[in-house]
Amino acid sequence: MTTKVLLCGGATAGHIEPALNVAKELVSLGASCEFVGTVRGLDRQLISAANFPLHLINPVPLPRTINFDLLLLPFRMTAAVIQSVKICKKLRPDVVIGFGSFVALPTYLAARFLRIPLVIHEANSKPGIANKIGARLAQVVFQTVENSIQGAKTVGTPLRSVYDEFDRATLRARGIAEFGLDSTLRTLLVFGGSQGARHINEVVNEISERLTNDPLQILHVVGRNNTDQILNRSHHHYREYVLDMSLAYAVADLAICRSGALSVAEIAATNTPAIFVPFPIGNGEQEKNAKERIDIGAASMVLDRDLNGITLLREVETSLINLTTMQQCGASHTPINATQTIAKAAIALTQA
């Protein structure tokens, strides 16, 4: 009998892509997978593109401060839980797997109400409200970073299979062709997650002519909403979005990026030296996400409030001098195959 799995955790690529990676692994193990998501964010774009059925519920943002939205929260949550219960009754999943975000909590509560086994994965060093509550309801809890959730098993972040044994040399040739790069130049990769990062874009644009005189070329993923920041400059190659980031890592000698859980995990898996600029909004998880890479000497950090042309140029110049050392330090870190671990644990719950 085929194991039926319902996955939830949407809005951003940082939540959706790990969920998709686990879903693909589950399918390879003979399970069938469907998703719960919302119209907000990248749910329909990424999940539907991967050919998984997607069931929509109303978004329930969890306010971090006392405001009018907080007063509406009980009503919004109740409506979303009812929607999730209806979906679960219709699909009759054997297990639910959640990855956090505002879409997850109603589905966690529905799973608890219907006595469906629940597995949770927390990617950030500081869990959000949804996974803090969900961890109390789940049979199995996984985490990327030690001590994120008490009692959770540390497995890393679920990544695509291409990162299991990352072949930089082979992928580099493909990446050079894909992005139209010069194979004789070192490459600085700049990106800000699935949505881009306007502040990083702005500062890199400010110093790009000085950087490309190094000589250095820049592969710059600005984000789909930031096309106004694309300039016409020699050796500065812009993309709105890169679907296969493994090719971007393969060509990169150094990366400048936010430190969302997925980005940090991919940086670690590809052993790419990095300058992290944590996103300053939230509960401080991005600063903590990058800590391990910094502690082992494989990366450095510039806080967003300190980010300007002078500080970034100095950090890039220092990192380029120390590239070999950063790569050697990073090689000591071997990520666990979280994708397989989570998928097998979910199936095991259905057989208990």
C-alpha cells in the first residue's frame, strides 16, 4: 500500500525547497506526496512547477508585536485550521511533514486533531512560533542547528541530490556556459535569497567597477523585484533569478549573500567561501545560522547596518587573499544527508 504524505511549509524558497527535496526522496521510496500552501509567496510557483498537487488555505501570519493583526489571529487561525482539517479528511494522509512558516501551524493543529503522525524540521537556529508549537505536537522533530529545539535530532537541511557529492569541476564548465562567464577570471557570486536583497545589490553596484578591476567578474542575482538595479557594466553579469543554484556555486570563488538556513546549508555543502550579510528583520536567526561557518574559518560576516562600500570592499579583498585557507577550513565540515533521514523517518512512522 502506498504511503500518503502531506507536506507543509511555504511562502519562501527557504521553506519550500527543503520540503520539495524531501518530497522527491519520498517519491523515490514509493510514497505519494501532496502539499498544503497559500496564494502568498512562492508556493504555487515552485510546488506546481515540481508537479506536486497543491491545496491552498488562507495565510495566517503570526504577528511578532501587539497590533490589530494579533486581535484577528484567533479568527484567521480557526478558519485555516478548518480548511486544513477538510484537506486532511479528503486526502487521508498517513503522515504530515512540516517545515515551519505561517502555512504550517494550521496543518499541524489539524494533524493533531485527526491523530495523524507529524514530523517537523526546523532549519533556522532560532525556531519560529509555528515550529515551537508544532514541536510539542510532533512524534519526530529534526533540526539543522544544534540546540534549536530541545530534544530534536540534528540532521542539517534537506538539500537536492546534486549537493550530496558536489562535483564542482564538472558543474563549473556548465555554469560558465550558462552564465556567459570568462573561465580565466575569478567569480564573485552575489545573491539575496529567493526575493533578492536590495541593500546588498545597492552596495555591490556601488563598488562593482573597483571589484572588476581586480580582475574579477561578478555573477549577481538581484531578485525578480529588483530589475531596476541591473546596470550595464563590463564583467558584471546580472540575473533576476537562478533556478539551479548548484551551477552558480560551481563557478563561485567567493559568495556574498544573506544567511538564511537554505543558503548557509548550500554554502556548506559546496564549500564555497562566503561573506554573510544577515537579514536584519526577524528573531535574529540569520546571524546565528552563519555562526558555525564563521567559527570554523570558512566565512565572515558583515551586519546589514554596517554594510557600505568601504566595509564590503575591505571584506572582499581580505577574503580573496584568504580563499585557500577558507576552503581548507570549510572542507572539515561534512553535512549529514538530511533529505534521506527525514523521508525514511516519516515512512517508519506509518509502519509503526
